[in-house]
Amino acid sequence: MTNKAGDKFIFLMSCMMVSLILLSAKESFALPVFARKYHTACSTCHIAFPARNGFGEAFRNNGYRFPNDTDEEMVKEEPIKLGQEAYKDVFPNAIWPSDLPNMPSLGFLAKSGATLQKNPMNGKYRDVKYNAEVDMFFAGTITKQLSYIGDLAFDGGTNGGDAVATTLGRLQLVWTFRPGLSMAWGDVGFPEQFDLISARAGTDLDGYAASLPNPNRGVELRIAGNTGACGGYSLLAGIGRNSEVGATDPNGNDLEVHGNITDTRFVRATFKVGGNGLLSGVGGSYGIQSIGMDNSITFGVNYVNSGQGANTGSEDRIAGLTKNAYSGDVRINYGPVRAVAQYAHFNEVLNSIELTDSYGNDIPRGAFNYGKRNALSFEADYWLYPWLFGLVRYEHLHDDLNGRINKIIPGIGALVRPNFKVGVEYVSVTKDAVADEFDANHETGNSINLYTQVGF
């Protein structure tokens, strides 16, 4: 017992020392706005933000409100009334009453990053890339029906050389007809559905292999419900256009695509067994209640269809476009263990920019088919304490354009505070001959990644 206690003490001290030197960050979308509104910790809805726990899923399915009609009694910052309730009785001869948040509906996420890339010539980790960014979130609810959510990114860029000063990351409005039935418009799609903790959520070849195309302008219908005392089902379906529709290349030339709002169609369905209800936020058996994990298994399937070819959201043009993509995922929570597995099949990989053939003739965007793509992602997390977790991630990507790329990513992270997360991950990359030849600049290789995320 003494030896075990000593080993645990040494392990914890090592983790604390590592935490002091971490200087990096990746994407996240947790909202301190709601923590202020309800005077509650981020861990009420999240595990190692931005990943949602079972209660967080129910909170979202209720239109960003507390489930089971408890929202009004849980609100600690009372909204400002815009009109009297009696106006409803004389409508349409009066404006329907509403309310405004009684506080700034803003939240911030400060991120800084460092990636130590391994130099393939000498095998040393000396190619350091730094990244800094501040995201400003705005979100809130207006009466019992309307919710809004969005963000702005103030980007310092990698090494400060490719900075984009300010970008509108997302803007979405949600109308909740009743708990479990809502409609969203604006930036819609799949990204919110996946709740991976790993920092490797990048938009390049080192990012997640199983990312699906997403329309960023459209409308979607959301349905969710319980299946008895625990678990539940959800259905998301919508139409929209992809991010490259109506876009231009770096020289300002039109990419010759059409802004058809119905070009991209998508659907996602899930079924959860055990754990918190997808609508009630309670039920089932808890794994580690202090971090909100519920013992459960959730199955999900997805489909995307695009007439012009949808962008996967990657910054690398070699990721290409696809007209049909299918995927499935499984999420398992059991005690201190959490696992997420995803498989995606892209029926075709089309060129995302205009190319030229050997005679100098233009090949229109989307005209050249590189073949099919298969992608597999697996992540497992183990929680040593409610604030300390280890993870391992496996990535597999294979298509005729990029060849075959495999990655194994172990890491460790800690919630130094409920709104302050730090971690370090190592990325081990293996490539076949096709991938190695294509990646002549060695943009995809072994690296050490350090990250921090501070929300306030």
C-alpha cells in the first residue's frame, strides 16, 4: 500500500509539472454564458469541455434550457421583461412579449498553441509552430422558444504569418416548438454531434479522419426523446449549401459554383441504451457522477448527399469534395472509461479547385474523381480523477489521392480548474509510398502537441 501511494504521488507530481509548461490549444465550443445564467459550473454540462455529458445533451435537446420544466426555477440571472404577459391575451393588437438577458451574453475562450514537428532529415523535434487565438461566444435564450448561438474568432495565426484578423465562426438560431422538437437555421450540420476530447481536432491531414462534409448555411429539424427511464433517440435532418459554394480562390477568382440552398442534404440518427435520458437528463446508472458520465452506449448513423460536391471542412485542398458520404459511430461510457469510434466512407473524392491537364486545359472544380475514401477514428479516455484523464487515439485514412496514412496519438490532459484545461499529445504517423510521395513537404509527420484552453 505504501508503494502504491508513493507511485500515485510521483505520477500526480509529474502531471503537475507537465501542466506548467503546456502552451497550446485547438478548437472548442463550450459556453460560459450559460454558466453565468444558472450560476453553475461548466462540468454541469461538459466533461473536459467542449465534450457534453448526458445532462448537456438533454440541455441542448431542450433548446439550451434545463429539462423537465425546471428552467425557470434554475435561472439565477432573471431576464428583463419586454412587455407584460397580458399582451398575449390581446394579440395581435399588441406586440407579443419577450425578454432580454439581464447580463452580457458573451463568453471568451483564450487559446495558445505549440506544435513540435519532427524533422525527417535529422530526426529532431525542432520545427516549432505557434498558434494563438481568442474566440468570443455569444449565446442566450429569448422566452421559451428562441435560442441563439454564435462566435467570432480573433486569430493570431500560425507563427503570426497567416493570421486572419477576425472571422465569423458560426451563427445559429433555434426555435423550440416543445422539448425535443426544434428547428435550427444558419450554420447547421454535424459538428456538434461529435464529442471528442483529443486536441487533434484540426482541419488538416493531422486532424480527424472521419470528419463529414457540413453545410454551413441551411436549416435543420431536430427531434429527440427518451426511451423509458433512461437512454433515448434523436433524429437530425436538414438541407443547405456547403462552405465553398459562392467562394473564391486566393486570387479572387470565382470557383464557378452555384449558391443553391438545397444543394446539400444530410441526416443523422442516434439510439442510446442506458444512462441519462436524451430529453430528461436523468435516469440509468452513473459511472462517475462527479464528472457527469453515465453508463451507456450510443449508436449513430449519418448520410450526406451533395449535388456539386461537399467540402469536408478541411484547410487542405487535397481533402477534396464528395457527393455521397456515409458514416457510423459508437460512443461508450462505463465507469471511468469513455470510448468513441467512427467510420466514414466517401463514395468519391473530387478535386476541390480548378486543375489543368498535361495540355494546359482547365479541369473544372469537381470534375476529376480520385476514387473512394475510407476513414476510421477511435478514441478511448480513462479518467484517473474527475480532473485528470489519459487518452489514446487511432486514425486511419486511405484514398487514391493521399494514399494510406495511420496515426497513433497518446496523450494526457487535466482540468486545472473547471474552465481551464491543459494537455499534451504525441502524434506517431506512418504512411505508405503514395502518401509519402504526395507529402513532399513533410506536412504530416510525427509531432508533440501542447495545448491550453481557458474559458471565461
